[in-house]
Amino acid sequence: MPLSEDLKRFTCYDVLPVSHKLIVFDTCLLVKKALAALVQHGAQSAPLWDSSRNSFAGMLTVTDFIHLILYYYENASYEAALQEIEQLQIATLREFEKKQNLVAAHTVTIHPMESLSDACRLLVEHDLRRLPLLDKNEDGEMIVSVITQYKILKYIAANHSGSEHMSKTVGELKIGTYGNIAVASPTSQIVDILRLFIKHKISAVPIVDENNNVLDVYEKIDVLALAKDGSYSNLEVPVKDALVKRSLAIHTCTITDTLGAILETIRRMVVHRFVVLDSDNKLLGMLCLSDILQFLLQKVA
């Protein structure tokens, strides 16, 4: 079956695993407890539930935490920040973000029985990495799960390895971002990388040496280590020190790798992006899941 027909035929619910866990936080929960739960479960986000209204209340992501620590870093002493963070509820954090125009007033959702094609369209149109699956009826709302770019691409990789374009290279298909890549050096301070995340709306920053060799990648999920360690005051430490205890793999590719090979990697392991290297193994660009999903959606539209 052609990919375009497949995405229209199957629903968001169809790609969910038979058994999976869903972490949902009440907006009354303390931010520090929510962050501890994200770290414990290795998650980067979770749906929110407003028990006072008995309704879905958006998503809590690592970006929310970055907004918070940058605000306190620039506007309060460490002691004051630590005291407030210890008592801060998710609802209060969300109100603060709205006043600062740091969060959208409306969170995009989709019904679990809507098609994968519709989910792909919403992800691309709104530049999202995830979509909450929300079931609404006369009895109220229910958070079913969250569908992500990764889950959709993994499904495509498992079921459409022989589709058109799979044998063509990343370079031929012009997929990815090249030039003006936001990078940092090993001595760059963590706070400066957090600012890059917000300024460029990106989720990872390659760490390169003076010769543009990729040494590591600092990702948004690494920010959760600040919550785990309570390192709110250590934002000025070099990123190389922050990454010493981290063991996440860096996924790389070249522009001569085929789209099929890229999707096969996504099928076999959890990948959120590829660092694109040139023939001398120097940084050339970044290939994100959103780049791949947008390309596939354009081709099947």
C-alpha cells in the first residue's frame, strides 16, 4: 500500500504499543516533583491535568524548566530561586510563562482515532515534536496517550522500507539543515547553551572544537540533570564538565547515506536527530526527525 494511503487509513491509536505507560501530572503538583518523575522515567515531557476543571491542561516539557531556570538566573539570587522553586506548583509556572509570552495559549491535540496523515500535518504545521491524544465526549475528556514524530517515523520505517525515495541519499533529497548551525565549544557555559535552545527553538547543540570536529552534543534532556542534581547555581560551568557523567550516544550520518538507511536506524533504536558529518568527519549540518517527517509529508500530499 502506498505511504499516502497508509497514513490516511491508519489512526494514531493504531501505532501505539499494546502495552505502554503514560505519565500525567496534576497542575497542583510541585514542579520539583514533576521534574524528579521525568528524570526517573527518562521522559522529556508529560501531559497535564487540571483536576479543578477536570480537563486537559497542556504539556509540561523540558523547555518549561529552561524558561524557569533562565528567569531565576537573570532575575533573582540563588537562595531566593531555590526557595521559590521548592514551593512552585506547575499551575503557577504555567501562569508565569503566559505572562512572559513564553507559552502558547492553546495546546494542539488530536483525537486518537484521527488518521496518521492528520497527525503528521499538525506536527509539521505547528512545528511540534509531540501531539497529545485527547478523547472528548459528553462525559468529559480523557488523555489517552501522546504520539510523537519518532513513533510515526518508526512505523513508517517498519512498514515502508521499499517506498519511493528510500534508495536516494540525504544529499539528493536535500533533507536537513546546513549552514548557520548553532554550536558551542567545550568551554561554553551551560547558561549560554540554554539561551541557544530558546533563541533558535532547537533541542540540541553540537559541541565542536576549533577545527569543527564534533566532540559531543548537549541536548535538552541533559537539562534535567540540573534538576536531578539541584545544580541551579552551576549554570556557568563549562559544558564539558556537565557531560562527563552522561553516556548518551551521538547518532551521525553523511549526505551519502540513504533515507532508507536513516529510517532503519530509527526503526532499531531511539533517535531524535542525526549530526551530519562531511568526508573529513567535521560538522556539516543537522538532520532532525522533523526534517524527515516534513519531507515525507510533502511527497505524499
